Amino acid sequence: MPVAVSTVRAVLGWSAGPGVPDVDASALLLTGSGRVGSDGDFVFYNQPQHASGAVHHLGKQAEADSLDVDLDALGRDIERVALCASVDGGTFGQVPGLHLRLFDTASGAELARFDMEAGTETAYVSGELYRRGGGWKFRAVGQGYANGLAGLARDFGISVDEEQPAVAPAPAPARLSPPSAPCAPGVSPPSTIRSGAGQGEPSVRLTKGEEDLPVDMRKRLSLRKQQVAVSLSKHGMTKLTARVILVLDASGSMSGLYTRGTVAGVTERMAAVAAQLDDDGEMQAWTFASNPARLPDLVVGDLPEWLRLHVRVGQLSLFGRKKPPKGLLPGQVDMRAVGIQNEEQKAIAEVRAFVRDHPVPDPTLVLFFSDGGVYRNDEIERELRAAVEEPVFWQFIGLGRSQYGVLERFDTLPGRRVDNVGFFAVDDIEKVSDPELYDRLLTEFPSWLRAARQAGILH
């Protein structure tokens, strides 16, 4: 049937009673291929709003669960919105009176009602909204799945986290003592590098635990610390100390960068910044998607194990509401709680709170990585404007060139005493050399330091 209104409410209804299992409504936003564009195109109880704002899961009332769909707000790549249902603790054959009603959200008028009968199914596509001839139509479907919400989601291209048994830690890498470790030409072994500058060279710090790293990683760290020192010396900052905080985007669109090892490589390169700038060589770290989560501090000597345990993409929280997390090793974050959407403002607020609650005499440099998809522009701007008077510089690095919103244009926004935000994006960070990366990373930080001291923000 044609749908002539711009916003609709889909209400999944049933009759409750003894032995009737719990029922949930959900929606899948599908492209012309019949699959989602990303995991963010699944709207359900643990991911209640699409990034576009076009689809909202409103939550349950008595014997009903509802979704709002703004047809005009759907992107042109979205051809269908599948209206789905799942059941927990039984089958749909145990759910009497199952039906779907479609309403005009503006007027409240009922547009359609579809009564359904089922048997052993635990997931269901009850109906769908689809484009046709420049408008929208509704079709009753009534197709069931016996393998639950996870099976339904997989059929439409969603990557679903299975609950895995605990994984035994990998054996610790073999460690070589400093005398036997080969070094790059012209570079002293890490145990003998002097912290004071000599013969006009920039100062390179010794880092506790550096000698415990695998030899190749130790060699890379040594060279990278030297490059960080060179980049800072170009701005007259040869003896700078600063607290370094790392923030990693774990949203669903980042999954390829995690799988390819790009994020692990970025983290290793940022560890050199902390090793050179921070007195103790440690780096605080956060991951974020729908929600932020603080990770254990990154200690240089533990870098290989830290990368293995904590550089992980967010996950759909299909089961998080009803089942406790399983298979997590000590210190690991349940990535289902982190989710897969882009909520940068939450991570910014949490880092700001940490800095306020843990003051240090040195400035703080936040290295914030994202692949874009920014849509909370007003909230992000409010957080960063409020942070102007704080001893923190926010350096945002885009991994690709896609919808950075306010982060990309923050430099041009008026009304701030100092410019506390830097931004640049690269198409493929793995192809950017260390000298170029550290030069770009540390270009605006020294300027902010001078301005913040002049303004009395730093002492």
C-alpha cells in the first residue's frame, strides 16, 4: 500500500500472559543490495537511534514496542526499512495476538494493521517500508527465522559478536637484553641513550620498561622518539614535558582499520609521543563509540600485550541487556557496552572530567583518532568551547576524509580566547612517514602552549 505521509510509527503488539516470552521490535535500514551499509544501520534496544536521526526505537509500553521512521530524513542510499521483531526465552508460536500497526505520527491515524501467526520462529520480519516511483510504500512480510535476532541480523549484513570462551593469553615475546639487540645505524642502544641533548641534537628521554620490548619494536620506538624530539625542536620546544592521552574511535565503520592492524600501528606510533613527552612514559587511553570507556594505562614495557588486549573495535550489544559478558580477560572492556555509533562528545566530556579530577603541573595533549561520521556537532562544539579554559590541547586526527563536521571547522570558529583544537585528516595513515606524521601532529600544540601561558590558562 502507498504511504503518503512523511513520518510513521510502527507498533509491534501482542497479548501478554503467563509463559509468554519477552518480545522486542527493531529495524534494519537496507540499501539497494538488500543489506545494511554498516552495523550502524541496525536500530534496536541497545542501539536506539540511527546516526541520521531518521529511525528511533521508542521503547516498550504494555504489550507493545514501537519505532518511529522519518521517511524524508532517510538517505538516498536507503531503499528499504525492514520492521523486525525478536523473542527471548521462547518462540513466536508462544506469543498470542502478534500484530503490527502502522500510524501517521503527525495525526495519529492508523494506516495499516497486519496480524501474524508463527511457530518455532525466534525472529521475524513483520513488514517493510520501501521506495517505489519516487514515493514510499508498505508491504506485509511475515517471514520468520529460527536462529533469533543474531541470525536475522547476519542475513542482512550485520556483524554480530558471539559470546566466546575465555582466551588464554599468548606467550610473552622473547626478550633480548640490550647488549645483544641490534640497532639502526647511528643509533645507540636504548639503554645508553642520554636524556640530555648533545652536539646540538634534541633531547631524547629514557623510558622505563623500554628494555623489555621485543627488539624490533624497541628499535622503532627509539627512532620514533628521536623524530618526536626533532619535530618539537623545530618549534623551540626541546625540553617540553606533557601528559599524553589517547582516544581511539571504535565505531562500526572503523572495523576494517582494526582488522588490518592500522589502529594497532597508530597506537604504537603514539606510544612514542608519550614516551618522549611524559616523565613516566605512560599514556592514559580511552575507546569510544556509542559510549566511552577508559582503558588501562599504556605502559611502554607492556606495549605488545596492551595492543593485543585493548585495541578492539566496538560491537553490537545484542545480548548485553540480558546476559553478562563472557570471555573477557582481566582489564578488558566489554566492547558490547561501547557499541558502534559515533558519540564523540561523550568521550570528550569523560576526558575533561579525568583531567579536572587528576591535575598535573604539565599541560595535557589529547590525541583523538576518528574516521568521521560526526553528527553531534552542537554537543561537540559545546564541550570543546567549555574546554578552552582548561590546560588541554585537543589534536584530532582523521583516518580518511568523511564527515568530520565541527572538528574540521573548529579552527575558524570565533569567540575563544585561545585556539585549543587542531585537526588534520589523512587518506591512508600507514603511508604517512613518521617524520611527516609527527610534524603534523605537533604543529599546533606549541602555538597553543604559548597562547595558553600568555592567557594565564597555563602557569
